[in-house]
Amino acid sequence: MPYGVHAPMDSVQPARPDAPRDPGPRQTRLQKLPRRHDTVLARSDARNPQVCCVGFVSDTDIKTPRGRVSPLSGRLGSRPVIDEPINIADFERVAAEKLEAGVLGYFAGGACDEVTLRDNVEGWQRWRLRPRMLVDVSAVETSAQVLGAEVSMPILVAPVAYQRLADSEGEVGMARAAAAAGTVMCLSTLATARPSEVAAEAPAGRRWFQLYCFNDKAVTRALMDEAIESGFEAIVVTVDAPPGGRRERDLRTGFKIPEGLGVPSVQAALGVDREVTIEETFSLMDPALSWSDIEDLASDCSVPVLVKGVLTAEDAVLAVEHAAAGIVVSNHGGRQLDCVLASADALPEVVDAVEGRAAVLVDGGVRHGTDVAIALALGADAVLVGRPALWGLAAAGEEGARRVLELLRDELELALALCGCTSPAELSRAHVQRAPGASVYSV
Ligand code: GLV
């Protein structure tokens, strides 16, 4: 079973009756998915029989010679199942079924009417790739350099708060998944595990730390120090919050971070022996943060400092002038100010303004390898994915997050080959143009 990561072993039959079942450790993990997905399948299919559904297979399902369920089975009138999520949307559906409504709304939601949340995904679709033919793509590699260090792919894990809401392994599981995929995980200040814990539990991984700046500079310093001492290789300062955005889904569901799920690194940095809530944490952040603070921070930091939340050429220039080693083009996953530019639309002007003086990364709406290829062609050094990795984590813990990252890597590799590129570095502006009818912004 090459994938099958979500199939409970009691419902998946081996290809041949005499074939032994894979006894590996993966089985335990995969059983985390409940069987009630069979019901989800039935519902999804009733709405739209053409929709490719995620689900579990049973003895009666149609098998291909390799033991996987034929994608034709639904069209042939049998139960419409395949045995694994085949794209990020599938992982999202599995996660949505597992997560409690308030938690799902917290992770999936954006600010206000969620204009930017939707636009982030659509933004990549306003670009078209310009592939080149008859290039030797018999050997394609996805590895890339980011901030002078090699990653297995230019796809990093974005900071996402409170990951233990999604899975009991939380940030530790995510860090292990990123390590297994050979990429960087960026840990949130609002993580449910401290940097030191993540470093101890996922020692093989490469890690960056996302930093919120507090009114009390000593608190900010303590957070940075713990991360750097724990081997985190970069500090990513988020500059598009506070205050936190207006999350209408949370207002509707009445969602609150449950008691018992604090932010231990903030608690330690504050030096208090009690749980610190998200509300208290946000109230302690510095709303007067300025570019000179970024410069002070960068000049007093032994690792590169990136600025996350830049959407304009003007701020990109300021970031470079104030010693940022990198910029993350980001609108916080559409969770802060609604109606700002989609990341895919803001990226070109930032790349142009930076003129190679700092690394440029981008997050928001990346759901396919082709989105990654477009971002790289527009000049990004790498992308970060938040929700996609989180859906994987929610679906099947560390294994699910790892599968999401591997899926994106496979999709990127295919996109590179079909573009006539043998590595991410070969993608250039010549490989991308505005989609016809979407030429409001020019490259
Ligand atoms: C935290 O950064 C959030 O967006 O909830």
C-alpha cells in the first residue's frame, strides 16, 4: 500500500488474498481516522456524483491490479471511493469531518467577509504558466536554497497557532513531519509547545520561529532567546497583527481556546506560573511597533530576521532598509485586514522592489504544486503552507502532515517537468503570465 495513509487496516484488503498486511508502525497512526468517513462519502456523492471523494474501502470495492480502488468505481455505479486523499482539498474535507465546528472555524476562517481568504486561493489561478517543450527533464529535482541553506523543496511550513487543537501531537507532530519531508517548520509564538520542546522532540528538523513583539521588550527577547538557544535558524517577525482581525466565524460559533491549552513559551517569557490566554497575549503585544524596532531586533540577533506580513513595494523597501534578511509576502491567511491584495497579486511588486537584496517568501492560498511553480516564477524563493499542513495534521497527525508535504513536493516536481525545468531555480518570469481576462495587474 504505497499511500493509503488514511485507511484503517481493518477495512483495507491486501491486493491478493494471500498477501501479508503491512505490519509497519503506520497502521496505528492511520487508525486515527474514524470510519464515519464512509457516511461523508455518501453525502458528498449525492450532491455531486462527479466529485472525487475521500473514503475508505471495504471488501466489496472494486480493486485495480495494484490493490487500489479504481477511480472508475463511482462512475460504474458502485460506491464512489478511492483509498486516499489525492489533493489538499481532500485532506481539508477529511479534517473538516474530524474537527469540532468551533475549532474548524478557527482554523479555516478569515476576517470579516473573508474576501481575502477566498482571493488568496483564486489569486494563483489568475496566473498561467508558460511551459517550454523539448527540454530534457529526465532528472528533475525539487531542492532549493532558502536563506543560504538547502531544503528538499521550496515549500516550508507556515506558523499556525494552537496546533494541539487539531491533533494531540500538535506542533511536535508537525515538526517531525517537516523534518521527514526535509523542509523547515516555522513555529508560532502562539504554539502549544515551547521551542525547546519542539527541538527536543523533533531534533532532526530545521526550524524557524515566528515572533510577535511585546510591549515589554524583555518578553520579546526571552522568546527569541529560547528559540535561538534551541537551534531555531531564523526569526520571522509578524507585523500585520495586533490587533487580531475580526473573525466572524469565531463570533458565530462562540469559539474560545479551551482552558488547558495555553501558550507555554509566552508563559515562560512572562515568568508566570499560570496559563496565559490568547486574549491576554494579544493585549500584551506592541501596537506601536515601528521599522526602527525591526532594525534594532535584527542588529541584536544572531540569526536572520524576516518580516512577515508585507503586501506593498513601499514596505518591502523599508524592510530591506531596516536590515530584514527576508520578507514574507502575506496577509496572515486572510485573517487580519480583509479586502487586502491576495498574496499572489502582491508578490510581483515586492519581488521587483526588493531587487534581490533580501529573500522573498510568500504564503496564502497555496494549494497545488502549480501554485508553487507560479510563485517561484514570479520571483519568490519559497512558499509557506499553513492550512494545508494543518489539514494533514488534523486528518492523521504527523503522518498526515507529512503526506501533505510530500504531495505538494510531488506536484511541484511534476509541474517543473511539464514546464521544462529541471529545478526550481530554473523557473523565471518567462514561465508565467497573467491569465487572459485577469490582466489588471501587470508583471
Ligand atoms: C494567529 O496568528 C491567528 O491568526 O489566529
